Amino acid sequence: MADTPIDALVVGAGPAGLTAAMYLARFKRRVRVIHDGLSRALWVPKTRNVPGFPEGITGEALIARMDDHARRYGADIRSGHIVSCTRKDGYVRAELADGGTIDARGLILATGVATHLAKLDEGDHDAAVRDGVLRYCPICDGFEHRDERIAVLGSDIHGAAEAMFLRQFSRHVTLIPKWQVALTAAQRRELADRDILVVEGQVERLIATADEMLVHMGGEPDPRPFDILYPAFGSTPRSDLAKALGAVTDTKDCLPFHAFSDGLLPGVYAAGDVVEGLDQISVAMGQGAMAATRLHNWLRETDGHVMADRR
Ligand SMILES: Cc1cc2nc3c(=O)[nH]c(=O)nc-3n(C[C@H](O)[C@H](O)[C@H](O)COP(=O)(O)OP(=O)(O)OC[C@H]3O[C@@H](n4cnc5c(N)ncnc54)[C@H](O)[C@@H]3O)c2cc1C
């Protein structure tokens, strides 16, 4: 049996979910956070673009601080995996993988995205991320690789766009195909105009060492060494719970931009990477704050706790 509905359930304990939880707790709402431990922020070796941390902070330390912050004001944060959310009369029922249920008047989905990872042939993937030879987010850390030898893996328009973005930071940018180059002649010319080298052929092996990424191309005797490799394989939004509730996603499966402000359905909001837009910690925090405040005001309105002419 589920308990009496809580005010708000937040799914996700990354920057979006923990900000939302902290705001809701400070609005004196009964808020519970459920998360399955997969925040992408936990991978960040050291972020240097979160305002207030000019020397940088590890993702793990940031999440630990945010978790503590939300708990201090009363947020109830637990691990678990939500398998479904359904609407009942006036509330949402969430089902957990362990068979438990949670009933909540309001819901914030801060479920993030799953990154498509590069598969290394030698070397440890997570160690390569920690060592800074494997990166996934040029906006986050392109600045840290000024004038270095940068490789972008994936020669389609997505990879080309990423290479062009990284060209701002270094003159040594190379676009390498995983399987084959899928660019038009015009796109190749645009890259050539910016001195971005497009390598032909197929990658045979990816080897991460502590300070280099070695890329073996088929038919080449020696590996090509790079200081840093950015796979441009994209990600999959974790939007299934929202879709099951009836939310409509865009062609990339992201939730619409207004999800953190206008909501998806009455009392249901989303925030952070799962929403279309810029996948960044500061954006996720801002959207979490907005979603929490909108949900709080929606609950106040539902309870008749706002001035009549503001309803
Ligand atoms: C290697 C790397 C480096 C990065 N560096 C930076 C950086 O320097 N600066 C920056 O601004 N951004 C950086 N980012 C991006 C940043 O990590 C994300 O933008 C940020 O974590 C998004 O926050 P979020 O709360 O939306 O999602 P996440 O932090 O991914 O959190 C999603 C949460 O939802 C939970 N969840 C999802 N589905 C379920 C479910 N069904 N049941 C229970 N729990 C669920 C997960 O467990 C997790 O707690 C980096 C990302 C990567 C991968």
C-alpha cells in the first residue's frame, strides 16, 4: 500500500533534481527524490564552468554538496529505479523496480540522458575520462584543450559540427570516421577552409594511455596520436516515464523546452538534460529551480492558496 500522497516526487538526483528538491523543501513541501545513481554529473572529472567554482570542482563533490544541501532542508532522498508513472485521481503513482509505489500530487522528471560511449580497444574507459584523454562535452571542457591535438570521432554532420566548434580552441583538429566519412563535398570544403583535417578510412583500434589517445586507422602502419578524443555519438534522453504519461517528445526524443516552466501536464514538470536545449549543469540547476517554483505555485493554486485575481 502506498502512503498518503506526498506533495512532490522528483525523479533524478543530478543537478536538476537536487536543485528542484532543495527549492521544494525550502517551500516546506513534502518532497521525495528517487534516483538510480546514474547522474552524468558524477562522471565529470573536474568542471570549471559552474559559476562560483573558478578552480573547478569534481562532479562527485558537487553532487555530494547538492545532496547535503537539499537534505538539510528536509528533502527525502533515496536510491531506487522508477519503472512507471501513471496518473490517478488528482495524483501521480510511481512504481519502483522493487515493487514499491509512491503517490505524489506533483512530479518533476529530472531524468537526464544516457551518453553513447566510445568503446576502447585498450585502456580503461573511465580512467581515460579521468585522465582527460577522452571527453564528451566540448562546451564543458574545450577551453581546457587550447592548442592541443584534438580528434573528433564520427564523420557525419554531427561530428563535423563538433569539430568546427572545437576549432575555436585549437588549430589542430582532426575529424576521424568510425566507419566511413559521411560528408558532402560542400561540407568537406567548409572544414578544409577552417584547416580541419578529415581522415579517410576506418578506425581499427582506440587505445587510451595516461596522456594520449592512440587511433589506429586501417592500412596505416602507425597509430595517430592525439591529446584528446571527443566521440560525437550523441545521447538518448531518458524520457520514457514522461512519454508513458502522454508527453510528446521531439525527433531526438527530448521533452519540449517549456517542460520546466509551463509543465508537460497539470502538476508534471521536467528539467535538465532530458529537456531539449543545452546539456549543462548550470542550465539543469536553473530549470530545476523553475520547475520546483512552478510546481509549488500550482499546488498553492490547487489548494486555493493564491490571491483570487492571480489564479
Ligand atoms: C564526461 C562528462 C563531463 C561533463 N562536464 C560538464 C562540465 O564540465 N560542465 C557542465 O556544465 N556539464 C558537464 N557535463 C554535462 C552534465 O553532467 C549534465 O548536463 C548534467 O549532469 C545534467 O543534469 P541532470 O540533472 O539533467 O541529469 P543527470 O545529472 O544525468 O541526472 C539524471 C538523474 O536521473 C536519474 N534517473 C533517470 N531515470 C531514472 C529512473 N527511471 N528511476 C530513477 N532514477 C532515474 C539518474 O540516476 C540521475 O540521478 C558533462 C557530462 C559528461 C558525461
